[in-house]
Amino acid sequence: MTGWLAVAGLGPGADDLVTPEVQAALAEATDIVGYIPYVARVAPRPGLRLHPSDNRVELDRARAALDMAAAGRRVVVVSSGDPGVFAMASALFEALEGAPPPDFDIRILPGITAMLAAAAALGAPLGHDFCAINLSDNLKPWALIEQRLRLAAKADFAMALYNPRSKSRPEGFARALDILREECGPDRLISFARAVSTPEQALNTVTLAEARPDMADMRSVVIVGNSATRRVGHWVYTPRSAAP
Amino acid sequence: MTGWLAVAGLGPGADDLVTPEVQAALAEATDIVGYIPYVARVAPRPGLRLHPSDNRVELDRARAALDMAAAGRRVVVVSSGDPGVFAMASALFEALEGAPPPDFDIRILPGITAMLAAAAALGAPLGHDFCAINLSDNLKPWALIEQRLRLAAKADFAMALYNPRSKSRPEGFARALDILREECGPDRLISFARAVSTPEQALNTVTLAEARPDMADMRSVVIVGNSATRRVGHWVYTPRSAAP
């Protein structure tokens, strides 16, 4: 049997946001590898082995997936959203650096990442130049996050903030909000999108003056508008032109 | 008949990157509205009216779509990639500002945007914080583009550059490359991804020293690595950790 490895994005949650490409890979797989709640999104079937693992073991998980593919298994590593955005694809290539060159096929299968599903649910807040910043300081110093927030504000980017808030560092997001208020002023719009595309979806748009840290949790992506972002009806959008 | 309007992302080109949600909307539509080459991607069927229009008439197109939905039609405005990323969703909300509040349903249906399909084909160059900048100066002054490129480089964002090169402004991308060389140095990796996911897909990764303006055309998205972006085998990826 010829093995292969695919790193696949399951999208933000809804089944009808999983691409046919990813569905086909899941249907052909012998093994599914990933973080527990993402593996739980794959329907079990006879002969399909599930390998759920805990958070923060991304490199071990990637190495195990490479070993299985080398042994002839058809392995899908599943990520939420898109595998290339703060997810498993980079971990896989990190693992590959220390491994023998693979003699099997490796594919990265894109998915709908959280910020784009959230933007669609809100309207079009990322309709002009924007950036994506992971607020977790597990893998980078907090000072760098702060610097990036300030430079992104100076560039007048709309911003998508991933992993805004975790139990292990509840104070980080409060500091991020303070920095954003300093750089962008109190009237800037900020949207909290939780569990987008699932039955628990919740959307909340306020000004930075009104924003509180507890408006975000681990299932939220946060979108900060640029200086031109505005409301129309219940929608939030950023015009295509630069701010006047 | 109750009309509705959906702005749908067709993804970068391959049929198996169109989400089931978008497929369902296309199957229920009475009218398809969009730029000529995107409307051409929708299979004709009896009773389905196609309304292709030229580039740079986005507001007129959005107004026509709103009028049709108000008249009871089921209208899908199609965009390539994701409708919220440099595409039709913002134009729709701009048109809505001058219109009576709609009494019909409006939905934005996300899609796989070009940078994420390109990143997946290349490896994982957007695996750390990144930004997306539209290099077209149709709707913003060139000085703002230049400022954003410099601030993005200072923030050490990986960058996805949309619309790098058009016939009407061939000099812009050459200037962008000069700025990137100044800010990021000659060894930074830059990837040119053309017609991703189609039979004409072409990928080319070089250093900024080697990069030439004619490596990009109107069907390209360009991805500039951050200071830690590197190659492994034929892949390009950005590690999850910040640069050392």
C-alpha cells in the first residue's frame, strides 16, 4: 500500500463549509490525526483509525503522522479552519526538517479559516487591507504581539485576532484592548464572533470604548475594523477605498 | 416569490474547492451576477439567467443585484476566492448605504481565498502572523500602499499581495519589490503563485534579490515570507514560533 499524508482544514464548524477536496481525502483515509475536538468532527467508519491527541503536542502529532504515512497508511491530519493559519501545516514542516526526505505524497488542503467565516457572518469587515495576529504568547514573546498590534494600527489594517483569550493567560487580551484603544481611539468598531457557523454562533459588535475582555473566549475570533469600518443595518463592513 | 441575495465565493478555480454551501446557493438561484470570467464558471441550466459584467463596475453590479432580489429573484453575486477579500461583499454594502433597507435576506458565503490556496500549494508560508495587501491603486493612493508595505515589514508579517500587476500600472509592482528589498533584505523568500488549483497552476519561489516584476501577472498572488520563512524540500513554510 502506498501511503500519503494530507493536512486538511475542516473549516469553522458547519458541514457545508467543508470543501469536497477535504471530504474526498477523509473518505480515502485509513487514519485521522489531530486535536481531540477536531478528530471528533470526522464520522467514524469501519477500518478508519482515529488518533485524537491533546493540545500543545503539535510536533509529536506531526511526527506520528509522518511515521504512519511512511509505513503505508493514508493519513489525514485535521485542523479546524485552514491548516495553514495558526494550525497544523507549519508544525508538519517543522517535523519534516528533522526527518528523512519523505518518499510519499504530502498535500495541504485549504479550508475556510475562522476570520473569513466570521467576516462573512458579520458583513465584510476585512474588505480592505488587513492582518491576522495570533494573540497566544505560547510561541512568541508578548512584546512582539504588542509591537505588531501597534504597527498594524499605524498601517490602518483591519485586524483578525486569533486565540484572543485562554484560561492560562486571561490578562493578555485586556492588555491588547488597552493598546488598541490607545492606537485606534474609542470609536473604532470591534466585533466578537464566537463559534461561527455552528448552532452556538454569537456575534457582537461594539466600539473599543465598550469592549470588555470577557466578550471573547477560546472559541472566539475578534475582528477590529480599520478607520473606515462602519455599520449599515445590522452589518459591519470596510469600504473598498482607503479612509478619506 | 420571496427573493434573496447571496454573495458567494467560488474559490480559486478548482471545482472541489467550492463549498457545499455555495453549491447549494447556485443550485437554488434564478440569477447569477458577476465579473465575466467568474459568471463563466457557473454551469448554465434552463431558467438560470446569467448577468456577466465587466471589471470596475462593482457598484452598478451590486445595485442591479439588490434590485433583482427586491423584485423577488434569487440572486447569487459570484466572486472568485472569498467574497470578503478584495471582492464583491464590500461593494454590496456600499450600494446598500444608499438604498432602502432590504426586506429580503442577504447572506455572504465564504470561499477559499487565493492566498490560502496558494499557501497550501506552496507549503505553509502564512503559518505565523501575516497581512493581506491589495497592490491595486484604483481605490487608494500609492503612498498608502508603500507605507503599508514598510510597516508590514517592520512588524515582520508574512505578506500576501493581491493584484500585484496589471497592464494599466506595470510600474507599481517593480516599486513594491524595491521597497521590500529595502525593508527585508535580499535573502527574504518570495513566492509567485499563478492560477492556483487550475490546470495552469505555476509556483515559483525565489529570494527578493532574484525577484523580477514579470514573475507576476494578473492571475498571480504573491507571498512574501517573514524573517523566519524557510524551505524544506520543495516546500516553503513559516515556523509557528517567532524568529529567534
